[in-house]
Amino acid sequence: MNCNSVRKYFYAFIDNELDVERNIEILAHLDMCYECSTKIEIERVIQNRVKESVLSISAPDSLKRSIAVMANPRPSFFSSLKEKLFANGVLKPVGAFVSLLLIITVFIVILSYNMQNEAFHIAESEYHHMLMNDMETDIRSKNKNAIKGYILDNVGLDVDLPDFRGNTKLIGASLSTINDKSVPLVYYMIGNVPAALYIGRDFDLNLSKAKRELINDMVIYKTDGDCGDCKIISWQGDDNQYIMISKINSNRMIGVLTSI
Amino acid sequence: MISTKDELISHIDSIYRSALYLAKNPEDAEDLVQETFIKAFKFLDNNKKIEYEKAWLFKILMNTFINQYRKSKSNPPLVDFDTVESYHASVEEEALNGPVMENKEKFDDLLDSEVKGALEALPDDFRIAILLSIVEGFTYNEISEILGIPIGTVMSRIYRGKKILKEELRSYAKGLGYERRQE
């Protein structure tokens, strides 16, 4: 074999892809040809350098994580429950009954929780709505009796509007709806911050997470609004429940109330 | 033997670096890797058996690249092999016959970016063959299986690819890589 024919097989030789016979021929030539053995050495260096360079790349951690998640998708609560309950054939009817019971319980708890907080949610969203609509109220009046009359005419509720002290002004009122029932919202300005007072009966509020405070023999509940900006206070009057929402803090809201 | 998903995931670095050299950018490479594993996992979920999982994964990667990626994206057209051949023929001739005794240390000192540049300058088909052979260490037979081409074609792609790659790297080693690319 001469140099040219040996060099034709260089790559296959390096890659160990030649048959034994040809391999021996190449080895014999390399043994006695300095030029070819140097050239093949350079080929090896190049290949190693390329290999080393590419092998230094590894997949980003974020990609590895997402592939791992794809490989083992977390089973949902109900499917894993189902899997466990139905794993044993004997458990089938029991499993079905238990999961049905569980689903109904969860459904009722979620539903009642939402219902109990619906008044807070609606009151707060009405408050936001009012802020955005530049105090667009159904009736505008600073007169307490005019507001009371409006509520009595439209909702049939004889409400007792609380007195406020300090720089608090009555602005007006509008109607909101909860459980298909009209509920009045009365608007005030405490300083230059608007406040909304939601008045009604049977709100059935979930106050387990609210803070309870006793002021002048009156229990006042304090909680945060969903927007993170608003504060909500609530108390029970003689006939009605009151929910007040404002961006001022709840202690200041309590501070301006005198009649409770 | 049935492979598990974890066994497949152990090849993710290999699959990613090849995807990176196929797609030539990290975003598309990640898409390619994700698609490859989605297909692989789906196959496993159907309890099908796999012979040699690394080669099998590469086959999925290559098919995904060729069928979806290369067709849909506006990639540069494949280089005409004959042009590439004649372009390098003179240099190669000189290299083969001339008494050029290069300093092998020069190749060792090549920067990763230079190796990357040289690899990316290769036509797709050559680059794929080179990566499977040099980097991943597949045999010519396995490469023929992965790419679905005859073994003779594998040998010729590897031979031509390595020749071109060496010339690219030689020009970098001589500090000419950038200038030559500018011509």
C-alpha cells in the first residue's frame, strides 16, 4: 500500500471500521511511514478536540426539569384516589361510595364557602366599580333621610344609617344584586377617600378568618379585601348586617363610626 | 429489555447537543429535544420494546428534525456537495501530497467557538454524520440505521465531512478562519 491509498482509509481506520486484513496493512504502513503516522496523529487530535468541545455542552437545567415533568406527570387527586380505591376488586363498591361521598362533600364545602363570601366579593367589586365610574350613583344626596327613603322605596328595607364623625360626608346610594335580591350600597367620602356601605339581611358571612374586635359592646369583624388594597369591616345592627369597604385602614373606618 | 423513561432521560445531554448543532440555536434545539422525548414517552406508554435506546432516541431526533423542522423553517438550502468538494479539492490535494508537517498542538489550542464555527459551516448531512460518529461514537452500521441510509453513503459522508472539517479547522489553527470566511 502506498501513502495515497492508505490515506483513503484514514477515517475508517480511526473509527475502527476496517476489516482485520486491511487494518493490518494500514498498521504496517504507519509503522514505516513517518509522514502518514504524523498525519493520522493530527486527525486524531482534531477528532478529540471536536469531541471534547461538543461534549462540554449539556442540556439546560430548565429543559431537564420539563422533560422530567413530562415523564412523570403528577396524577390528579381524584385519579390517584380512584386508582387506590379501585386497585383491589373487593373495594370497588366501597371505593365508589366513598369517592361519591367525598366529591359531594367537597362540592358542598366549596359552594357554601363561595356563597358565604359572595357578599364580600360583590361589595368589593361594586366599590371598585364605583371608583372607576367616578361616583356614578343612582341617587346623589347628602341627606340621610333622602337615602333612607330611596332604599325603602326600592328595596323595602327600613335601614338605620350609622352616623359618622369627623370629615365624613354622605354622597349617595345605588343598588346591587346578591342571590337575586336587591341590596343597597351607600357611599361616603371619608376625607378624600371613598367608602361603600353594604346593607342587608341574611348575608350568612364566613367570618372565621376575620379579626374580631369589641368596640362599645359591638362586635366588629375586620378582614382584607381580595384586591389587597381594600379593607372590609362588618357588624350586625339591630335588623341589618353592615359591610363597609374602603381603601383607608379598618381602624380609621371604625374610628369615624359613632353610632355603634 | 424494556427501557424506562429514566433511562431515556439519561441521554438528554447527548440529544440536546446534537439538537443544538442541528437547529443551530438554543430555542429550536429545546423544541426539538422536547418533541423527541414526547414521541419517545408516547412509544413507551404503549409498552413497545426498544432494542438500543440511545440509537433509537437519535433516530427519533433525526426524523423530527428532517420531517418537521427542516421542512417548515426557512433554513438555508443544502449546500451542493459537488461545489463543496471542488472548493476543498485543491486544499486537500495540497494537504495530501505536500510535505506539510503541522504542529498538532495548534489543533489542541483551538477555541470551542472555532470548533463550533467549523462544525456549523458543514452541510447538514455531513454535520449529522460527523456528530454521530466522532461525538456520540456510533458505528457506521448504527449511523446507517439511525439515518435510514445505506452504509456506503454513511462512509462517504463521514469521509467527506471529516475532510472538510479538517480544512476548516486548519484555517482556524493558522489564524485564517475568520478572514477566509469573509472572502
